[in-house]
Amino acid sequence: MLYSFIEKLLNVLLFIPFGFFVKLIWNVKSIKIVIYATLLSSFIEICQQVIPGRFPDIWDTAMNTTGAFISLVIIHNIDQK
């Protein structure tokens, strides 16, 4: 139970910098950042199907996308100040 929570939390934290860097480097719209995060995370999960000892999980994609979204909320709040 605790492992599952920590794993999900780490997946969220992993993609928070992704949103910041994509916004900083390419300055794309927020919806595109969420789409890019979802695509990248999905690609990672698909690759895990062929890597021995790795198991794809839809929750990883959901948590990674959530992390990217959280970074956008933070960026939006910083821009408002």
C-alpha cells in the first residue's frame, strides 16, 4: 500500500520539471504540454512491454500527465503575480 502511494507520488514529481522545461524551451500552449507529456509517458509504458522485468501501468501515464499539469498550474500562478 505504501509502495503504491510512493510510486504514484514519484511519477507525479518526475514530470513536473518536464512541463517547466517544455514551456521554457519551446514556449508552447499549455494544452500541448499536457499532450506531449501524455504521449511521452505512453511511449515509455509501451516500451516497458518489451523490457524484461518492467511492467506497464496506465496509472503511471495518468500520474505523469498529472505532474505536467501541476507544473502548468504553478507556471500560471507565477505569471499572475
